[in-house]
Amino acid sequence: MKFGLRSLLAGAAMAAALVGSSMASAADIHIVAVTHGQANDPFWSVVKNGVNAAAKDMGVSVDYRAPETFDMVSMGQLIDAAVNQKPDGLIVSIPDASALGPSIKKAVAAGIPVISINSGSDVSKELGALLHVGQDEYTAGKAAGAKLHELGGKEGLCVNQEVGNVALDLRCKGFADGFGGKVTVLPVSNDPADVRAKVKAALSSNAAVDTVMALGAGTAGEPSLSAVEDVGMTGKIKVATFDLSAGFLKAVAGGKAAFAIDQQQFLQGYLPVVFLTNYAKYGLIPGGNVPSGPNLITREKAAQVVDLSAKGIR
């Protein structure tokens, strides 16, 4: 009996050792994140904060990379460089599937697990990604448009700071379909001064515009609010935005803006690191896409998330 117990314990110890040796150590896991987010866009700093927080919590190494401008050639090169490093996982945003698809497929063919975030939910699976973490941009835009129509909007501007980014183009299309009234897409840059000037010019040339839908809080939403103030229409022209910034949320809380759409981009950075770590260690992965949004932040909710936005979490 004693011999049997010893044998059992020895066998269990050996099995545990074998299992342990087959699982990756967190310290040895290396993940690369490549996004299209530009350095001057506060939205992407929150994504990066999520990546860094997850890397610390999971005890893994994560490199975050992005082109200096919205440049799909440069982004594709960054993905190719990551593939050559043979990381244990790759996180990518997919604003242009035709431009980035070959590089992503190359990663999958090399046996690198890929999770897409933010943009590309419609093409993620066909490119070979395990899953997508983000929101459906068209659906979110349509919900925003319907809400602004409900608030009385009849003619709107969709302020797009990255025309050609499929995700942002889908936001405008969804907004137009949900809004029902006349919608003009206003192409702008990521420069807040440029956004303010162009929105002001558009409002000054067309007094019928009563609604402004911005596609990024810090880059387009806050400058749009300033433009509305410049033409003396604060509170009369309804302004809403995708994503959050402390400044825009204060405007919502103060009744100067209608609402902001929160896609919880911190989770878009955080969750893929957690998923890829567990996939490397245990082969575990969620069975489908993970919707991080949309969440409509109205005046009643805005004050609650201002502080978290200022801290780079919301």
C-alpha cells in the first residue's frame, strides 16, 4: 500500500513536470501589436495604455508599433517586420484589408496567432485572425444617426479625419443611414486647428446644418465644438462624437454636446494580450469576436467617466 502511494505520488509529480514543460512561461512570451494609430491621436494612447497594462498584469513582453502617419505601406512593413521576429502572438488593426491583407496572411501562414482590434471586424476571419476585439462601426454609426434624428436633427456633417479608413467611412455611412436627413461628409486632417477651421467654414456657408457628427473626440469632436462656438451656435447645433476625451465629456455633462460613443478602446489593447498569453500557455481562446462597444455616453453618464478619460482609461 505504501509502495502504491509512493508510485502514485511519483507519477503525479512526473505528469505535473511534463505538463509544466509543455506550457510556455509568461516571461518567455513575446507579443507584437501593430496599429494604424497616430502619435497625436489621444484615442490610440488609451489603446497603448491597455496593451501596457495587460503586459504588466500577465507578465509578458509586448512591443507596440504604429506608423507616424496614416500610411498603409508603412503599416504593412511594420507587420512584415514583426512576422520576421516570430512572436508568440500578433495584434493588428485593419483599416484597409486590401493593403494589409497579404502581410496578415503571411503572419498566419507562419503559424503566428493573430487577433485584430478596432477596425476590420468584417474581414478579420477571412484573413485568418482568431477573433476581433472592437465594435461594429456601421451599426454604431447608425445608432448615433438615429439618436441625433430623434433629437431633431435634419441636416448634418460627418467630420472624417481619415477618409479612406474603412472603419471611419463605415461610421459616416451608418450615421447617414440612421439619421435619414441630408448628410455631407467633411474630409479633414488629424490637426485640430484644421478641423476647427473647416467645420467653421462649412457651418458658415450652410445655415441649414443643425447636426455635427465627429469621428474622434480629441481630434475632431473638440475642434468641432469650438467651431460651433465660433459661429455662435453652441447648444443650437447638436454635436456628437465617436470615442471619448475629457474635454468632450465635460461638454456633454454641461449640455454643450449631445453624446459620445464609447468603444472602450482600453479593452481593445488589454484583452488581446490576455487572450494571446493564455493561448500561448494553455491553448485557450474565446470562441468568437468580443464586442467592446458601442456604449452611448449621454449627459447623465458623462460626469462619471471624465476622470477615467483624463487618466487614459476611458
